[in-house]
Amino acid sequence: MPRTTRGFKARRRRNKIMKAAKGFVGARRRLYRPAVATVWRSWAYAYNDRKLRKRDFRKLWITRINAASRECGVSYSQFMGWLGESDIDLNRKMLSEIASHDMTAFKQIVDAVRPA
């Protein structure tokens, strides 16, 4: 039986991997087998890190809101509790942007949600 080289489909698959391996160092860029292992691992990390990025940003927003609310004399948990009870509908991302760029507006929000 003659040897088959699988033609353009296999070449297209290999080229996709080798194109994704650009920027790697040494054999990971030049040779197919190490490139496959490295590219698959990089795709796995990319998938996981897309999930972790959401966690990291939420953590950053909470830290910013906490720092700004403490400047206003309120803890983060108190402020978020009051915000939930009030009719003001702002998410953490917007609150952190307001806290980092316009502290006077943030103080007005804190005063608006503070119970009398």
C-alpha cells in the first residue's frame, strides 16, 4: 500500500499550529511536536485567564470603592448595603470609575444613600 501524506488538510492543520506558535522560543516555534504541546497549553491558559480577568477586575473595583468610601467615613459593606436599599442603581464598575475620577460625585452618592 502506498504511503499517504494526507495532503492539504494536514498541512492546513499544521500551519495553523505553527502560525499560533509565532513568538515562542527555540524548538517550540520551529518544530511541530513541541509547538503543538505549547500552543495547546497556551490556549488552555488563555481560556482560564479570560475567566480570571473578570475576577481580578471585580476585586480591583471593590478595592477602589472601599478606599473611597473609607475616605467618606463609611466601610465598604455599609456603603453597599445602603446602596442596595436605595433606589440608586450603579454597578461596581461605574462606582469605582466615579470614585477614582470624581471624588465629589462619589461623596454625593454616599450622602444620598446614607440613612437619615
